[in-house]
Amino acid sequence: MQQEYKSKSYSHVFKIILILIAVLGLGVAVRAMVMPKTFGEFGHYRGSAIEDEMNRPIRNGTNASCLVCHPYIRQMHLEGVHNTVSCEFCHGPMADHVKDGKVIADLPMKQGEEIKKLCLRCHNQIIRARPKESIKMISMPQHLEEKHVRIDHNCNQCHNVHAPLMWVNQAKAIVGAGGDSK
């Protein structure tokens, strides 16, 4: 039977421990240099992040902030079925349009196929996550076929985009086709 060789020198273990201590010390030093001064002020969080967020420029407004300058849309929008839809959902962020109370640019107006795509974001029957009772769901082009119009029509050819049932109800009243659509 052969005897196992055991070294009495543990210098290799000391070298590994010394390297680990050096790496740990270097890690602590680098962490101290790169960590923000306010880190940990409110738990595991950078305290100055609150101030940073407060100083971030506002990008979005409310419908009220849009309707102040667009009174011709106000009544129509507030009485229409889209009264809870944000103006910015369709037109983009207020910050791209107004800064410091002054108009800096026009927001893009959707035209042609863009309008249909915009409307179908919410009204597309393929989207099954929405309850049918709350939002009128349609299938394109079946909806256009049912209404006996050309299948290349866009939504705004029959519907006012700010009050979708307004023109439909006016047309029904003119031809005596009954009450308001829902």
C-alpha cells in the first residue's frame, strides 16, 4: 500500500486567501467611488432620484389642458362617447405641441389609412381583452360591408373622430331611421 503524500506547506492557500482579500478590498473601493452619495438614504434607493423626477420636463398633459385652447372641439368631445379618451392617445404628447404656454409645433393629424389603424387600436374585434359592453367592437372589412359602403372607406368618412356617433345620429335623424346609436 502506498502512502498518501500530504504537504505541510499551506502557502498556496494563503496566496488564494490574500488574492480574495485584495479583490474584495478593490471591489469595496470601486463601489465607494461609483455609488451615488444619496444611495441608501431611503432604504435601497437613491435619495436624489426623487428630485431628478421632479425636475424632469412634463411631456403629457390632460384633456383639460388641450381643450382650453381648442374650444371648438371641447363640447363635441365632452358630449361624445370618446370623452374619456385622452387627446394624447391620438395626437401625441402635449410637450411636442406646447412649451411654456406657446405653440412650438403642430401635432400630426392622422390621414387616410392612419385613421383606420388608430380607431382599430381599440375597436378591433380581434382584440379579445376588452369587454364588448364597454367598447363597440367591429371587424374590418365586414363592418363596411354591413353598412353597404366601399371597403376602402376610412372611419372618418362616416364618423366624427371626436364624437363618433354624432354624424351617424344626424344622418339617422334626417332619414327618420330611429333613435341614437349606442
